[in-house]
Amino acid sequence: NVIQLLEWFETPTFYILVMERSRICVNLLQYCQTRKRPLSENSARKVMVQVIQAARHCCERGVLHRDIKPENLVFDPDTYVVKLIDFGCADLLTDMPYLSYSGTPGFWPPEWLLYGEYHGIPATIWSLGIVLYELVCGRLPFDNDNEIIEGDLQFIPALSEECCDFISLCLEHVPQDRASFDVLLNHPWIIKKQTQST
């Protein structure tokens, strides 16, 4: 679920990357805006399994994407295949805290805003929670930096308890308390029988 690098070339001043050309041509944000309504939990579940797997795959390969958001997820509405794109903000994954953030402001974790540093995997988990919230609620959970710092989540009434719990595990204010990739992939909301319509 990650766009494939086919070839690369080095010139004296820059690199040329030849990427897979996917038949998928719409990003997830465009798709949701065109629909003019949030995704059902069932549809969001199909998407999120792939996004979590893509994020985990990157981290296992030592790559921190740093800008996971619906705009950087290309989506095939017919097959529900999702691919993670745009590694322009990516960095090598380390155990040390990062002291710069190149991602999108609405997806910044609170520790970056509070302390000017963050760790890669907890920040990635945070962004996954923001993505899911946006998919099922139709908007970002926080309107500004102060709301991110306060961390007061307001869910729409139609969401299941399992979905709210999943999002809450991703958006734990304390980075060390956030779920791991494995916890997310084995969460009851993810493994729940998919009976809702898309």
C-alpha cells in the first residue's frame, strides 16, 4: 500500500525518482469532498487497515513519512485499494526525538506544539487517528493548535463506541500512551465483521 519506487538516477544537482504510475487517480480528500459526506465506518475500516499497514511498512523499513493525511492517500473507489504517496517530508526513522516538523499543521501531535520535539512512531499513530476522525466525521478533530494541546475530542453521535475508542487510542495526549501498530490492527473496531454499507 505504498507507491513503488521503480528506479532512481543521480545528477550533479538533484535526484530523479521514477515512481509507479498508479491507475488510482483520486486522493482520499478529493473523494470525500466529492461525496459531500463522511465515509461509513465500514468504508473507513477498509481504508484504515491499508493505511496502518503502509505506515507500519515504512517504519519497519526505517522511513518516517511525517505527512500521512487523506491528500497523501490515493484511492480507487471501485476496489478500495489505497496507496500512500508523497514522501517529500519523509526522514529516516530514529529512536531520537525529531526537532523539526515538515508535515501539515492540523496533523501535528501535541508534543510538537508543547515541547518542539516528537518521536516518530507516536507521531505517526497520532496522524492515523486524525485521518480516521476526518474520514468518519467529515472534518478535522481540532481547529487550531490550542485545541490540539487541550485534546478535547468531540465525536459525532453516529459513531460506534469501538470507532471512538480506536480514535482515542491514537490521539492519546501522552505519546507513550498511544497504541502501537499491532494494537491498532487487532483492535475490535478493525477486526469487527464488516456489515455496514459503504
